[in-house]
Amino acid sequence: MEIITTHKNADFDALASVFAASLIYRDARVVLPKNINPNVKGFLSLHKDLFPFKTPGDINMREVTRLVVVDAPCWSRLDGLIEGLKDKPDLDIHVWDHHKISGDFSASKTRIEEVGAAVTLLALHLKKNRSLITPIQATLFLAGIYEDTGSMSFPSTTPKDAKAVAFLLEQGGDLTMIKNFLRPAYGPKQKDVLFEMLKTAGRKKLGGHTISIGMTEIKGHVPGLSLVVDMYQDIVNVDVAVGIFFEKARDICLVIGRSSPDTVDIGTVMQILGGGGHPNAGSALVRSMSLEDAAAWVFELLKGNHSATVKISDLMSYPVFSVSPDKTMKEVALLLREKGCTGFPVTQGQKVVGIISRRDFRKVRKESQMNAPVKAFMSTKVRQVDLQSGIISAVKLMVREDIGRLPVIEAGNLIGIITRSDTMRYYYNLLPD
């Protein structure tokens, strides 16, 4: 089975790209993530008969032999069920994307080029192959280009985007329909959120540019927050604007950023936070962090003045206390309490064979199991970093995998460990003298 999919919180470029890809991969099924943008959902509710699709829950992932990914640079941007395919052997992966950041797909075929929208690459491929496109398909593909290029006004817009637009208009694409569906929702909810952000709005200088980080708490899902940040940037009149929206019930912060050309690469900042985007627009979801801490982290990322000098060796803890695979769970529990740690590497000699953490004790169902060896309960899927790796790559791995500690390896041997607390010292400029 072949499937075509895209990133979570799919926008019009993502939607257009999967259906453009379906004209290239005729036997593939379109699989959309569970979470899609509200305006995309509105479009699909009217056009579901013309654009049929499946959700990840409809697919038996064991039967998937080819995965076509569009408008997404890495596994972490996909729906969780789709992301589970990354360990599937012999999976054939094709990637079509327009993000400049390097991805982590082991693809047999890639078409990655910095253009304004991913669907541009697919539309030009269809044009080259003289594929038949209906007017409604052309309209959807136009919507994807217009959304990601700001109606052809963003600096990321290229001549190829213009060529794709010309081709799609020739196929009967309707710009009036695009205007209706791309118009974001702005009502009382969005107005209230913007008003709360403006109450505490401030401005700071950063390398000759002005930035402002607005923060507020929201209750439940609020659509149109991207528009709120756009308006916030215009009203506060800054080069870089970031909105941080804290939803207490789910303990998450939604971070949305906008920047003027030649200021800050917002897409890179959001990628480090676990999200993604483009040089002038991006978003990310940060879990278990307060508004103030999220704002401090974002500000340090915007400054971006540590990465050239700070190394993992400057931050990691060493020597590392570890336990053997044969130590009992009871003994490890006492050691965790004694040393005030949340977990230990499990080593055989100097080789890391697992990680045991407090959360692994949830697997213990009977008192007698506390006398079982650690190797029966430890996590064997160990994520680790090399001593020569950069801090940013370590942070991205922690965010992507939701883990609190990474063994640091040199020549295959354990020499240190870096934790969330260590990375916070890096981002908050609390490095030792």
C-alpha cells in the first residue's frame, strides 16, 4: 500500500500538496493528520466528495510499503501514527518539500527546493508531464501557493511560484474562491486575546531590530491565532513578534512567530522548539512550561549568540553515575532517592545498554517485581549524542523524543550526560565561568 501524508495542523499548502501528489502517485491513498487548520476543515467539509481522504486510524500501517511525504521536513512533524512507520524495514520514502532545513527521512527519492510553497514543485511537475488538472484542483493548488507566499508578497516567493500560478490559472483556477477560504476568522475571541496581549506588550532591541513577545492564557482551542500575531506585530510596530498562548488545562504553550525580512529566521527558532515554519513565519507547541519560562527561552533563541562557542562538554555532567543491568529495581529506587536523580544510564562496562528512570517504575505491578533486575524494566531504545554534537542538535532531540537526559558518547564509551536542566543553563546564559 502507498500513502501520501503531510504535517500536523495541515494548512492549505499541505492540503494542496497531498492532492497534487495524488495525481503523480495514482495508486496512493491520501492520509491527512487528525489536526488540520480550521479554514482547511471548512474547505474539506464542502469538497469532501471531490477530495476523498483517510485518517491515520483508517490505515493498517503494517501494510504500507511506500510513504510519500509532502511539505514536512522531518518525522516529528507527522501525525503520531504515521511517525510510527520510521522503524519499519524496507519502507520506500519519497519527499517533496520546500523547507531549507535538513530533514531526517531516509528517502529513496527527494525533491527539495527553496520555493514559496511545496505545491509549487508538484504543480510544475504536473505541468511538465502535461497531466490533466480540473479547475477545482487548480483552485486548491493556487490556495496553497497564495497562503504560503502571502498572496505572492513574502520574500520567500520565487519566479517558480509565479510560473506555477500562471499554469494553474490557465487550468481554470478561481481566485475568488481562494479569497473566501484564505480569509482567517477574526471575531470576539480573537479580539479578546489580542487585547490581553497588548496589555503587557513591550519592545526590546536585538541587533538593531525591535522585537516584542506577547503572552496570554487561553481556554480551549482558539482559531485564528496566527492572524492575532499578525495584527499584534502591526499594532506594536516591531520587526519580530512572537505570541505565546498558554492553555492551562493541557499544560501547553502554543508559540507563533512573525518576522520582517532580513531580521530573524523564525522557522529555525521554531524548529528548535519542536515545530517548524519559514524564515518569516512559524509555530511550535511547547509542553510543561510556564509562559514566563517559554518567553525567556524564545528570547534567548532569538538572540542566538551562544551556539558558536558553547559545546556539549561545557554543559554535560561527569563523571556519570550508572547502574548495571543486574542491579535490582529496589536497589535502584534507593539510589534514585539517595542521589536525588530522576534516572540513570544502565551500562555494561563503558557501553550504554539502557536507561532506567522514575517513569519506568510505573511498569512494576507487584511488590515481588522490585527484586527483579533493572534489565527487565529499563528502556533499551537509548537516544544519545556524540561529544562533538552541537547543543542545538541535543535540544532538538530532547524536544522531539520528550526525554530529559542524553548520554554523551565518545568512541562508543559513556563519558558524560546532558539534561534538560543543563540546556536551560545554556539558553538562560547561566554557564559556569
